[in-house]
Amino acid sequence: MAYSHEMPRQANRKRESGNRYLKNVRKHWMLYLMILPGILFYIVFKYVPLAGSIITFQDYQIMKGIWASPWVGLDNFKFIFSYPDFWKVLRNTALIALYQLVFGFPAPIVLALLFNEIRGMVMKRTYQSIFYLPHFLSWVVVGGIVFELLATGGIVNVVRGWFGYEPVLFMQQEKMFRSIVVISGIWKEIGWGTIIYLAALAGINPNLYEAAVVDGASRWKQTLYITLPSLLPTITVLFLLRIGNFLELGFEQIFNLLTPMTYSVGDIIETYVYRAGVLQGQYSMTTTIGLFQSIIGFILLWIFNRLARKTEQGLW
Amino acid sequence: MKTTLGQKLFTVVNYVVLTAAAFTMIAPLLQMLAVSLSSPVAADSKKVFLLPVEWTADSWIYILHRQDLWQSFGVTVFITVVGTLVSVLLSVLTAYPLAHAKFLIRKHVMFGIVITMIFNAPLIPFYMTVKSLGLLDSIWSLILPGAIGTFNMVIIRTFFMGIPSELEDSAQIDGCHDFRVLFQIYMPLSKPVLATVSLFYAVGYWNTFQRAILFIRDSDLHPLQVKLREYIMTPETLEVADMLGNIGYNTTTLKAATIIFAATPIILAYPFLQKYFVKGAMLGSLKE
């Protein structure tokens, strides 16, 4: 490598690489043609909306459109921060997200460990098939079932009646709502969530267990010192992915469990944005809330990724 | 391996816990089915527990005669069939170049796609985009805006990258161009993975709800999930004549029947499909 020739070489290389791409297009034009619809899709339905987020700096008016609406700088951010509804909705979202993380995130790990202790293949498959099923049902179906089971004449109140308890209006009570969200979420996704952990469990070297048995380690000790540490990288990655969407709870679940009676505890960012934005046309304000949600997610991801890199490996 | 008493005890407890939990996975569906097949009096007087009381198929006969339910069923079948075809085709066409080193810009394109997974556009600009394309109240708004699922496309790409390039080289020496290589060599070789991805897409389309309430006002174009939600939230639309007393259904039994109706295709397809799903979920997790 002769350093003295660096400059002219680089220029040369640039021209060459430009040529390289042109040649590539000419030689493999079919590949470019093939991917064209896909690229169009990503531009139209991913990048254009991303660019459209610019209305967060506007007072967007439907009649004027994006080109003629007045620019307002950071007014929308100032507005939402001084808006009581925003803090209520943010609080609801953050609390439900936190409960889901504390109770919902570990649930599939526990279930995967229990699956792992089943010895017979057929038994294991049977249990798995049963637990995967709810994942494929829509939230409308699951929400409908939850409403029916928890109705005054529903099965839960029937069972309560056997023990002499009065029926409870579960879905209309504020203090019940978040628990119902967390439990129904676990019910639907616990089985499906085990798949990745089971794949990681299958990858553990059996020699480790054999050596542990020789050393006299009990099954519990094996779980504690071999199984869990082997799962840790998988757990970390899934945890980080979850953190990145911390405030995105899933519109369909909450929307299908929510009633006006539980708005005060259950109205989350996504349901609020739908009502205030799509139904009432407050485009700029709700876009700002949506952006705020993404920014929080990104900051959390960045912080936790740094923390994760200190002990384990992070996402990047 | 010696088994101690503690281990035996654990095994028993494990089976008991798993069986009880498995029961809670099935019981809600059984209960809905039982209610839908019970008489309205029994359903409302808290007698039904997992088995129908005072058997009657009246609720089912009633909902299966509802024109609007079949209309929305038709919409859902259409978007499931056409949407899955469109999605699989687009995903395959996108995955093939991205799986080839000879496609020089593949890293750039992949980067651009991954960005969209991290930075999701807020709902309103997404809505405005679809609106400005004139897709509101069009059945295509239920298909096109989500036509490629990045996760599914990456699964296909990962599989394509594992196909030995010798196959392709020899085909190209014989004068096959890329489209023929894709359709006549790659796609037949990737049948299992294509089956998995098709099913992922199909379930997604079958369960379409949010996009429909965002983009569709015209009730003739409402898919099944929206119709079901309407029945659940405003049972008046079910127009029950149960004040007459001698009819074998009411809103409770009808709601139960529509819930089972909407879930049935998934449940029927499930045993036969689930092995593909699990493979797909694992393939997806192995990317990188």
C-alpha cells in the first residue's frame, strides 16, 4: 500500500464503484426489476408516513393539507405536556406496560422450563399444541370471550356463586381493568412465547448436564446453574426488543377490552390517538403523541442496551 | 439416573400444574360453545358450565341465516385468499435479490428495511398516506398497506440463502434467467417455508381488525372481525325477538355463537397447520 498515491486512487475508486453499480444494474437488471414492487411498498407505506410525521411541527388542517398548513415549531409538544389528558393516558400506558413486563415477560420462561421437564415427546407436543392455540385467535374473539366469561351471568360468577360470593361486574370496575389486561395477555401469548426459549433449551450441550450429574447436582441445581444461564442471552435479546416497544401495548387488545367506564385507568396512547386523531381529526396533536411514544421507546432501548452490554451482549 | 422422592414429587406437581393450565386454554372456548348451544333461559340463569343445558341449535340457525354475517365472511375470505397471494408473491420477489451477493445494493436495501422496523411511523401519518392514495373505503386498504411483513420476508430470505448456489449456476449455464430460477428452482425447494409464511399471512388477514376500523366506513366492506365486534358491543344489531319468549336464542347465546363462528376456521385449520408455525417462529428467531 503506497500511501503517497492515496488521493488519486480514491478518486479513481469512486469512479470505478459508480461504474460497478451501473454495470451491476445492466447485468442483473432482472433482480432490480424483481425487487421494485417491494421497494415501492417500503417507500410508500413506511417512509412516506415517516416523512409525514413532519406535521408534528404544524397546525395541520385537513382542508389545507400538508403543504399549506401553518408551521408552529414545537407548539404541539408544549401543548401535550400541558394537557392533563396526555399525562393520564401516558400514566395508564406506562403502568400497564410495567405490569406486563413484570408479570407477562417471565411467564413464558417459566412455562418453557416446565415443558422442558416433560420427558415423553408425545406428551410434550400435546401440551405445546394446546398452549399455542390462543395465539392465533384475534383480540376481538378473545375480548368477546373475556366479556362473556366475566359477565354477571358468566362462568366466573357462576363459580363464585358456588362459594357463596355475590356476582361482580368485572369489566366495569376500574380497579380490575389492568389485571384483566395483564391476565388475558398472558393467557393468549404464554404458549407462543415459549417457542424461542424451547429452541434455546434444545441447543444446550447435554454434556453439561452429564457432568453436573456426576458432580451430584440435583435437578433444581442443574436448572439454576446450567439451564437459566444458558437462556440468559435469549432472555436479554427478547427483553431489549420488548423495551424498544415499551409503550406499544397493542391497540387491538386494549381497544377490545375497554369501555367508557374504564377509560380513566385503561385508555392508553394507542386508543387515545385513534379516538382523538382518526375519529376527531386532531392530526398534529396525536402525531406528536405518537412520536413521543417512539422517542421514549428508543431512549429506553438505548439505556438498557448499554446496561446489557456490561454483563451480556446487547442488540448492537 | 436415580430419581429421588423430591424429583418424583416434582414430576407429579409439574403434570398437575400443566394440565390445569392447559385446561384454562381450552375451557373458555368450550364454555362459549356450550352457551351457544344452550337455551336462553339456561344461559342467563347461570346453569351452563362447559356443557350445553337444554340443547338447542336455534342460535346457530339464526346467525347462519344472517345476510350481513355472510357478507363480512365473504370480505374476510377475499382478503385472506387474495391478500396471502399478494403478500407471498411480493415477499418472495423481495427476498430473492436480497439473498444474492451479485445484487450489489442488497446491503443498502436491507439497511433501509431494518430502519423501518426500528422507526415505526405514527398512526396518523400512516392513515393520511392511505387516505391520500384514495384507498379509504376500498378493500385494497386491507391488503396493500401491510402487504409485506418484514419478519416473514426475512424468514424467506434466510431460507433462500441456504440454497446451494451450484443449482442456480448450472441452471444459468442452461440459459435460465432469474425469474425462472426463482419460480422453478427456489420456490419448489422452499415449499415448507413458503407454507409457513403463507399461514402467518393468512392468519393475519383473517384476524384483520385495526386496519378495517381505520380505513373502512362502508359496512358492506367490513370484515368478519369488525362485524363480530359490532355484535358484541351493540347486541341490539342482532335484533333479537326474545320478548316473545318461545324463541331459542337471546343476545347471550347469539354472541357466543358468533364468537365461535369467527374462531372456527382457525381452530379447524389449527391441528394441521401448527407444525409449520412452530418451524417458522424458530426460523425467524435464528436470523442473525
